[in-house]
Amino acid sequence: MQGEDPFEQGTVSILRQPKAVWATAGASVVAFMGIGLVDPILPSIAKGLEATPSQVSLLFTSYFLITAVAMLVTGFVSSRIGGRKTLLAGLALVVVFAALSGTSSSVAELVGFRAGWGLGNALFVSTALAVIVGAAAGGSSAAILLYESALGLGMACGPLLGALLGDASWRYPFFGTAALMAIGFVCITAFLREQPKPARKTSLLDPIRALGHGGLASVATSAFFYNYAFFTILAFTPFVLNMSPYKSGAVFFAWGLLLAVFSVLVAPRLQKRFGSLRVVGASLVLLAADLVTLGYGNHTTAIVCTIVSGAFIGMNNTVYTELALGVSDAPRPVASAGYNFVRWFAAAAAPFLAPKIEEWSDIHIPFVVAAVAAVVGAIVIWVRRSALSHEAEELEPKHATEDGVTVFAN
């Protein structure tokens, strides 16, 4: 039910899962690690390749731009070749392009290889939850909790791995990720059987058509502005903090832990008490305040605000997922693809624009722009509250069902 405590669902059933579920969940951890992996080593990459912050930030832009476009393709592919083959194809692409990233001799090469990595990651993460749900014991609730836990663990451990390996060379985290994903490929090959294909094949235009629903379009628009704020923190803050890989990795590890805790534990409780729209609206406003404080505070304040932002991001991720998958009558995989198609463009734009805005103004303004984006996201939710309130307050959470998938909404 709405706001149900995930840990009241039976720990035994959550932990007693088939090997196929653990193999997929383990690979999911590594897939999500790849998103924050480069955070602690961004300054090292810039130094090693003699690049500017705006050039290095294109590592995120190329990655998420391809991810956004791939949202229109993943459902088309998986509905035709099946979930197992889609997972393996995604893992194979990540292994190849992560390894190639470590061999880059220029920023242009690295940006291009990250784009290929983004395609592989999109194929994998867009299919992983559906596969976990189909194979898990204990129903979809247990599967969802495992998936979100994997997501939080990956987001927390990515910067830590980047720091530990990147302290020796900025190339090592890329090779490390390739090795871990290769292990995931072997495990999924060995333990996961092919699942039944959906009765209806997804077309490339289905996600676009789904956005014709006013409620889903509103959620996607609000999430677009939220993601701009989110990825300003993730991609631009490492340059502002200007710390060693170890110290930067520790900051973003703490950030990822808060993201995981608030996504899995805190958000459902707050939703149960206050409702989804109030939670996401308040969280966006608090995130905006945190961003302004981060931008204008001293170095210690910036570190604290970066870590604290993980709490607001974790809550927003969970609530946006439920709103996107429950607000329209479109099939959940289709609704999720349309929603993510819109919001990932902001994840591509923020890492590119934030350094440019700093060049055009000063170091404070990128955070002000991100704060304004967060407030705009809250305004969209407030203006469209009548169209969203019934679904947000009355329907049970629709992270996923046996025929659905959440595409890294968290």
C-alpha cells in the first residue's frame, strides 16, 4: 500500500532468493556504480588529459544523452529478444566501452567511449528490475526492495571505488568496472534462464505516445528540472570541492549512503504520513535551499551540503518513480520509458551547462541556476496537483509488476 514500510514485508523472503536474482542484483550494483565512478577522479582526468572542467563534464553529457535516446529502444529490443539476452547485450557493451575508456588518450576519445558505455548501461538497467521481479521469491515488493537496495549501494560505492583505484591512476576505475561487469556477465549467463517474452511487442513510438497523457507529461517535466539540480551536484561539485580522490570519494560515499537510506527507508514512511505530493514538493524546496547554501558557503559548508543533498535526492527518486508509473493508464514499461526519455536529457544538460555558466559568470551561479530548476520542479507539481493527487494519494506504489520495469528512476 501507499507508504508501506518495506521492511515489514518479511526479511526472510527478501533474503532467500534464487541465484539468478542475486546475480542480476549484483550486476545492478556495479551498473549503478558506473554513474558516480568518475566523480572523485574528474579533476585527475582533467589534469591527466590536459582538459578543462567543461570538457571533462562531457563524460556525463555523452553518457546520459545516449541513455535518454536509448529509452526509446530498450523496450523495443527486450520485447523481441527477451530480458536475458538484453541484459547480456548491455553488460557486454559496458565491459567493452569501460575498458576502452581506460585506454583513452584524449578527452574526445573518453567522451565517445562513455557514450557507448551509456548505451550498454541503458539496456541493462532498463531490463534488470523486470528480470528480478520475474525471478524473485516473495513477490514484486521483495524484488523492488532488492533493486532499490542495489541502486543505493551502487551509487554509494561508485565514488568509493573510483577513489580507491583512481588514487593510483584515473584509468584504473574504468578497468575495474570492466572486470566487475565481466564477472556479472558470467554469473547471469550461468544462473539466469530466459523469461517469457511479453505478449505485445513495444514499438519505438509507444513511449512518446504515452507522454500525451497530461499527468505523465507533468511528472516528466517536473523530473526534468529536478534532474538538472541532481546532476549539477553530481557532475559539477567535484570541481568546486577540489579534493584528492580519497577525500572526494569519501564525501560522495556518504552522499550515496544518505541517498540509499532515504530512498528505501525514509521516503515510504513520509509518504504514508504526508502524501507523495507534499513530500516531493517539500523535498525539492529543501534541495533548492541546500544548493544555494552549497554555492555560497565555505569549503566545509560545501562538503556538508553535498552530503545532505543525498537525503533529498533519495526521497525524490522514490516518489517520482511511483508517480511516473502510477499516474497514467499506459503499460508501466512504456510509461517508464517515456518518463525517463524526458528526464535524462536534463542529466545530459546539467554537466555541460554548469561549467559553462561558471565561465560566463562565477562559481556561485551554477548552483543558483540548479536551485531555481528545483523550485520550478516543485511549482510544476503544485500547479498540476489536481491531476496528480488522486494517483499519488489513492493508488498503491507502482514501482513495477511482473510485466513492468522501472528504468533507473532512482
